Amino acid sequence: MKCLEFFPVIVTRYPQDEDHAPILEDEVHARISAAENVCDGDLILASFEDNGRSLYFNDQYPASGYAYDPDCGCGVCPLDHAGPVVVLADWGGWCDPWPANAPVLIIPTEDGRLKG
């Protein structure tokens, strides 16, 4: 039996404007996952604001997890992060740290596996 975790969030419609790149995958496959359960290759679409509404990024990007190192020198990891942290991507020296339990809107990898 697989455990499910429900998040109090609202997924809003993806913005269709010049500031947001079109999603090249079928949006029907989008799922909410805890950051710690995102797999390498999952397509990251949005984070969620404190009020629970989705906050889409200008462009989606694939996850490629890295170990969290607050002393890595990227300028983002040393910021004060409460609780466990995961790094969902690294763009040549700029990390993408997330609270491990933060909800993330993703399109899972092609084989559809989610950890957890």
C-alpha cells in the first residue's frame, strides 16, 4: 500500500503570456509532490505561495538532484533554510534548494515513477 500526502494548495491555470515558455509536455500529467520525492528528470513547473496558490516559473526545468551543502558557495544554499533541505537542480554553480516537505508541481519522468 502506498501512502499519499495531501497538500492544502490551489493549482491555477498555466499563464499563457510572453513571460512564460509553453509547456512542451501534456499538462494532464502534472502532479503535486513533496520536494524530497521529486526524481531526477521530473519536470518542475511551479512552487506554491504561502497562501497555497501555484507560482509558475517562467520556464519549466528538469530536476537533477544534488546533495545539499550550505557551504557550497553558490549564494543561495547559505541562506537560512528551516528544516531539511533538498537541491532539485544546479545551474553551473547556482543551486535550487527547496525545503524537503515543500509542495512542488511537476510532470513526472516518462516512466511515471515518484519516490515514496
